Amino acid sequence: MVPRLKIGLAAIALAAATVVTAHAAVGPFGALAGSWAGGGVLTRADGGQERLQCRASYAPAQNNLRLNIRCASPSYSFDLASDVAYNGGAISGQWSEASRNANGTLSGQANGDHIEAQARSDLFSASLSVTTRGNKQSVAIRPQGGAEVSAVSITMQRR
């Protein structure tokens, strides 16, 4: 698998994970509505690191959410879309990254302002941890199965 596909899939997992919060004014996704931006660090399996810059938009509708996110580092970039649903503490959905023709599923649990999830496709899986507090989000991604990217850490703020 090419490095761009692996980081793109990690980013998709990130985007899917950032879509849930359990305490929102209008449905479980209400607190995410609007535009977000931020940055972080991508750590490669060889230990090298790269800075990431990301922008996201979230469009909630009751227990569903549509998101778009774009991230870039000096070596990687991706543009993805995701549809996610919330049901009684559980999250599930689909993601796609059009430029690489990649897609998959995600599932997990949301508890208050914290989310733990798994993103999967035929070629990729990653664990996700997301915390959303007010206008800030912290996201940690750990790709599994020998990926060229070993970790992604991002902090975003509402714009």
C-alpha cells in the first residue's frame, strides 16, 4: 500500500471519530456544527514526524452527521467525506476518500465528551480516541497492522 493511501485512511478514521459528542444542544452532533481548523503531528513507523494542518466542516441533523475534512503535511494530503449515526451511545457509519478510491466503516462508543472507535476497510484499521470540550477537539489515531504511519495527534478549534 502506498504511504498516501495509508495516511489518507488514517485521516478518514480521524474524521469519522471526530463527529460525535454526547452532550449537544440539538441532537448528539449539535456541538460540532460549523467549521473547525487546527494542526498536529503525524508520526511515521520509522520515527520521523511531520506537521499536519487540517480544516473540517460538520453538518449535523438530529442523530446523523455529514462531514468533510482536508488535511495536509509536507508529504501527505487527503480529502474525505463521512456519514455517521448515533444510537444510544453507539456510533456507526461509512467513510470515503475520493482521490484514492478508498472507503470503509467505523464503529464505537460515545460517553459524554469522549469517543473510542475503530475504523476499518479491507486494507486498513485504526483505533481512535476523541475528546471534544467546548470549541476544542483532541484526536489520537493509532493505525494497526504494520502501517507506515504509527500515530496521528491533532488538536482543532472551532472557527
